[in-house]
Amino acid sequence: MELPFYDTSILALAALLIGVIMLVKGGGWAVDSGVFIASRFGISPMVVGFTIIAFGTSLPEMIVSVFANLQGSSGIALGNVLGSNIANILLVLGSVAIFVTIKVKISKMLIRDLIFMMAATILLAALLIYGDISRFTGGVMVAILAAYILFQYKTADKDDFKATENDGTVFKNDYLAYITLFMGLICIAIGAEFLVKGAKVSASLIGVPEAVIALSIIAFGTSLPELSTSIIAARKGQVGMVIGNIIGSNVFNILMIIGVTVLIKPIAAGSFSPQIINFDIWVTLLVGLFFMLILFIFGRISRVVGILFLLSYIAYNIYIYIINLG
């Protein structure tokens, strides 16, 4: 029995509200515990952002992509990843830069991570053009990510990033910090799921095609963990964690999410919309390249650039709605 339009709308809005509350609360726990753990072990906040926080904030994308592919919607799985990577840079960094100028120190670690992010994006573009993404390819993608993370931790102390200082958040013991981090990541995953479900129902009520949902509403919803944790981290002065979180999330979205998704069920050629190959993957590449060049040339993302990022994100979403609804 279907619920009346009014009741469905109320439930969808409630899911959106619960999702946002859990994202903000979980993001605060994740950042506080992440900073504490980094200060205890002398790990760069950028490394923490690239690995622990990025993994946690990428969980919603993984949940959505795996289930979508299992249900035969590989286009949603791919669109979710591409849309999230675009949103991470244009929406998340754009929003943060409006409130706080993001200044970075150009180091070997930053250069290496940005190049690795672009290499992962180029790999995905090549796989999409080829067509099939097999289980073997998925295993290789996950292995590459695991090897790179191990390399990061082994070489972190050789980079010129200073270990983060505790910002006043004190845990009685290390175990409590780990539990808080775990609870924060769980809240992020559950909160994003609530938000995505609410967004999908809201979209269906107003008649938005599913193809557009993956690249816009679902991608937006699953990028909110990155948005909430990045804003919270920026307000605490942890800019390195913000950059690390965005770069790491984009890498995780491709290598881990696509890798795990195809390990469970391969993606066959022709099972997704041609728009993903003809347009969206190239937008993802251009946005990543633009982001990398801005950091290399200026060493910061100013308020003006942040506004341009946000306007570009809005323009992209308007365009994909026009071409799909038109």
C-alpha cells in the first residue's frame, strides 16, 4: 500500500533532517578523534585525512554503488562515484573556501597525492572507454590503493608536514579515541544513508529521472560527509586534513569503491549511460586538473575561487538536468 503524497513527503524530509544531524555529529567525532590520534602518533593531519577520514566519508558512496550494481544499475554506481568526485572539489572545497581561505604548503607529499589522484581518474577513464571492468581489474585497483596507503604511512615522517597539535580535545585513553572515531564513522555512514534515501524519495515525488539522481542528488548526498567533516576541520584550523580528506576521498571513490563493486559483480560494457563516457568522466578529469593547477600555482584556494567552484558545480548540475529532461 502506497502512502499518500503528504505522508511520503514528511517521511522524506524527516530522513533528510536525521541524515544531516548524524553527518554533522559524526563528522565532529571523526575530526576530534582523528586529530587526537594524529597528535599521539606524530602522523601528519593530511595523511589522517587521506586515509582514516577519507575511508569513513567514502563509506556512503560504497554502500550506494555496491547495492546499485547488484540491482543491475551500474550507471548509478559509476555516476555516484563521478558525481561525488566532482562535488568533493567544486562543492566541498568551494563551500569551505568561502569561510576560510585554504592555504597549503607545496610539499612532496601533496604533489605525490595529487598526481596519484589524477592517475586514478585517468585509469577509470581508460577502463570506461575500454568497456568492461572485471573482477581481476577490481582486485588490482584495491591492491594499488592498499600499497599506496602503506607507502604513505612509511614515508610520512620524511615529509616536511609537521604533525598536528592537539586542539584541546582530550580523551581519557587511546581506546576511547578509537571508539569515538569508530562511532563517528558509523554515524557518517548511517546519516548519509538516511539523507540519500530521503533525497531519492523526494526526487521521485517530483518526477526526476533516475539517471540524473546518481550524478546530482545521490552524489550530493554522499558528498555531505566530506562537506561536514571538511567544514568542521577547517574551523579547527586543520586545513591539511581538509585537503587530505578531499584528495583521499576521490582516490578511495575510484580505487576502493569501484574496485570492491566490481569484485562483487563486474561492470559490463554498455550497461551504463553513454553520457558517463562522453561527458561526465571528462568533467571529472578537468575539475581534478584545475584543482591541482590552482594548488601548484597559487598554493591556496581563496574565497573568489571558492565562489567560482560553487557556481561551476551549480552550472554542471543544471546542464545535466537540461540534457536529460530535454
